[in-house]
Amino acid sequence: MTVKIKNRKAYRDFDIEEKFEAGISLLGPEVKSIRAGRVSLKEAYARVIDGEVWIIRMHITPYDHAGYTELNPVRRRKLLLHRHEIRRIFKKTEQAGYTLIPLELYFDDNNRVKILIGLGKGRTKFDKKQYLIEKQVEREKQRELRDWEKRR
């Protein structure tokens, strides 16, 4: 069973231009909570701070059987990227309007926690509505096509 946590609002709220896969530095109880699916990416974002990329406000619910360790559920966590990727991200985020947004959190083939972050620009309210309308139209097209094929 693969655990995949998605940030559903990210594609609606942002135009994603580039995607990066990064490792994430976690502690044992946090990995167990992620495996149980007790993570929220809703309010999370990433920043380049002192040449390192950090994810901020990602909520990982504390693991019930963690023992005596008391971890802050929204502490900032370091993302593991190559130096050239960090430089590229830093240059883009310095430009006005670009943001790093977590898109997905999942386990790879080697059972390591990976996070997919997107570099994108925020959409206006009008753009968000337009995106939802286009998505609805596409859904209706698919539904009609399915119905038409059933009738054949």
C-alpha cells in the first residue's frame, strides 16, 4: 500500500511551471504518522533560507506511541535537493510572484519519504474561477463521451 498525500488546492491556486522531487529530513515518529496518512499540506509552503530549502507549516500529527519525545507538529523541515536545483529555485523565487508549493508527499520504491514541490505563480480570483469552469467542462465532455460509447 503506497501512501500519497496530495495538496488539492495547489493546482487551483497556482500556475505550476516547474516541479522538483526532494527528500525530506524527518524523525522516526513523523515517518510513522506519514505512513498512517496523518499529514496536511494545505497551508504549507517552502522557502530558500541560507542556501537550504525548508518546508514551513506542514502539519504532521504527532504519533500516538512516540514515547517521551514531544515534537512540534508544524516545525520547519529541511528539504534535500541538489545544489544546482537550490540555486535555480532561489533565482526564480527572487522574481516577483513565484512561490514554492508542496504538491504531493509519498514514499518512493525504497520506502523513503519524498515530496514533490512546484514552482509557480499565484492565480487571481478570476483565474481560479476560470480554472474550475474549464475543469467542469472537461468532466462533462468525458461523461458525455462515456455515455455515447455505452449507447453504441
